[in-house]
Amino acid sequence: MGKPKLERQLADNEAKSVHRMIRVSPQKLNLVAQLIRGKKAQNALNDLEFSNKRIAGTVRKCLQSAIANAENNHDLDVDSLVVKEAHVGHSIVMKRFMARGRGKASRIQKPFAHLTIIVKEAEEEEAA
């Protein structure tokens, strides 16, 4: 006895990867996610490899996971994968205090973010 299996929410030619609790502000993560939206998967990996942003390595790992899910779980062709979506969500914000002059304190906010990447197998004329 268990609960029934959920229906697949993605199309048959799509695969998804979710990375949660990334220690970066969503605004900064979205700048890196914008780099890869709509690009072919291999081109997006290359862009992330040579990006100067600190969080690009984490985004690259998430994209590699989505590509591996497409290949191993859904039998999609890796060479024709395109990044369909890369969206960023807010997570928790840790609040900390830093000592300031004259016995005062100021608040430090340490935000976290979620990243979801969906890759899609494109037809040959779309990918070209």
C-alpha cells in the first residue's frame, strides 16, 4: 500500500534537474541562468566553463545533471538537447548581525536560492 505514482509533468522529450539551497542571492544566480537560456546544451556548458562568476560551477553541475537525466532516464539524444528553461527561485534568508561602532549592530542578510533547469530534445531544423 502506498500512494499512486504521479503522472509525468514534463513532455516526453524533456528532462529536468533541480538544485536547491544554493548559497547565493537569486539576483546573482539569475544573471548566470540568463547566459544559458535557449542555447544548445553543449554551448551552454562551454559558456559556464569559462564564466568568471563564482556560481557558474554550480549551475554547470545542475546542467550536467539535467543532461544525464535526459540520456539515462528518458533515452534522449544528448547532441540535440537545448536548454528550454532555467529559472531561479527564492529560498530562505539567514539573518546575522555585525558589530558596529558605538555599541550598535547592523543586520547582514545571507540569501539562498533554488535553480531548476529543463532541457528539451529539439528537432534537427530547430537545433541548426
